[in-house]
Amino acid sequence: MGKRLKILTNGIIKENPVLVLLLGTCPTLATTSMAINGLGMGVAATVVLMCSNLAISLLKKIIPDKVRIPCYIVVIAGFVTVVQFLVKAFAQDLDKALGIFLPLIVVNCIILGRAEMFASKNGPVDSVLDGLGMGLGFTLALTLIGSVREILGAGTWMSGTPFMVDLTGILSTPMSIFTLAPGGFFVFGCMIALINKLTKGKAIKKKEFGCANCPNASSCGAAKGGC
């Protein structure tokens, strides 16, 4: 029980995919101009993570090793298509806001990375928990970044939802730069610094950038010493 709880909570702070492992940076910066967009992107990615991890864990003994990456992408693409259709049907505004970044979940390195590093080596239950934990960490990071950018840049929070909060009467004139790319980079950097501070540098120092953890290591020459 303790092991599975650790798997579930690992992705929230200790190995947060965005703020510690620095994965999925493109959708993080592109979809967090508003809190609801970050939340929607995070939830969509979490569903795909859990489903793809489960499927790949169940199929790990069937998928040939030499073609495992293309097979993983096909599995992930199937679940992304289902999620995209559901968003189009029930959340049209969110679909328009996320745009191309919703189907691009297929090539999100967080999802492919967990498939290669965890789901292909562990059982179905642990793989689902890993997907849920990483998805929660991804969602939390995007929602926090989106909240800060929306509050400072537009003076609102959760705009476009029944839970919208108008802060324009409390704050001074909103700084629209926070809804643009420079503001996204600034808030992203501040969040990474905050995690570094809270963990006293342990989380940031623990992550590894070597080729050994790359899904394509065996095909790019890293196994023979080239990288």
C-alpha cells in the first residue's frame, strides 16, 4: 500500500513533470494564459496518461521491442482521439481555446516518457496510479501557472466559467504582458524557483538529463556511447 501511495504522489512535487522534470513545456506555456485552459489541458492529458499506461502495461509482452515506440504512439493517439471528440462534443469553448495543442497530446513527451519508463515495466494497477499521479502534477502545475497569469494579466480568475472571480476592483490595472509569451516564461521560471526553494534543491538536483532515460536511446546510438 505504501509503495502504491508513493507512486501516486511521486508526480505531484517530487517528480512533477513540468516543474521538476521540465517536460511538456510547449503546452504549458501555450495553454496557461487562463486558469480554465490550464485545468482543461491537464485533465485531458491525465485521462490519456491513465488509459495509455493501462493499455501499454497490458500489452507489454505482446509488443515487439524493436517497434515499441511506434506502437506506443498508436495507442496514445487512439486515446487522444477519443478525448478530443469528447471535448469537442461537451466543451466547445475549451476545444477552441486549446486548439492544436489538444491533438498534440499524442506527441507530449510526458505521456510517451511514462509509457517507456514505467508502464512497459510495471503492472496495470501501478501503471494507472503512475499515470494519475503524473497527470495530477501536470494539471496542478498548469492550473497554478494559468491562475497567476490570468489574475495578474486580466484581473479575473476562472473566466468563462460559473466560478469566475472578478478581481479588477481589488487589483490595480492588470498587466496584460502576463497573458503573453514573456509573462508565461516569467511565471514558469518563478514556479520552478519556488519548487526548488520548497524542496531545498533536492527535487531539481535529482532529475537526470542523460541519454539512459530517453525513449529513443537505443536507436540514436546512445547505447554505443554516442549521443
